[in-house]
Amino acid sequence: MTLKGAVFLLITALLTVSGQIMMKLGTPDSGSLSVKNVLTSPLLVAGAVCYAASFLSWLQVLPCLQ
């Protein structure tokens, strides 16, 4: 694996973990999620953005693993 691949792998892991933590913290304790609650919760939106960024980062890692 190249240095570029290792850096993107680390970024992917950090973004994935950050997204999971933000989504956990942004989920209401009542357990009822509505579209309004999801779109107005900054932590849920940030968590989703982190997940999307981790997916794009993972796509950069895959070619480096060959």
C-alpha cells in the first residue's frame, strides 16, 4: 500500500467513526424519528455528511490495495 492509500484509509476510518458518533448523539432519546427531526438536527446532518465523505474516501483507498 502506498502512503496515499494509508492516508486515505486513516481518513476513511476517522470519518466513519465521527459519523457514527454524531448520529448517535443527534438521535433523540424518545426513539421517534421523523423527517423534520432528521433534517433539523445538526448532528444527524453532520453525521450523514461524514458518512458520504468516508464513502468517497474509501473509493480512493480501493485502487491502492491492488
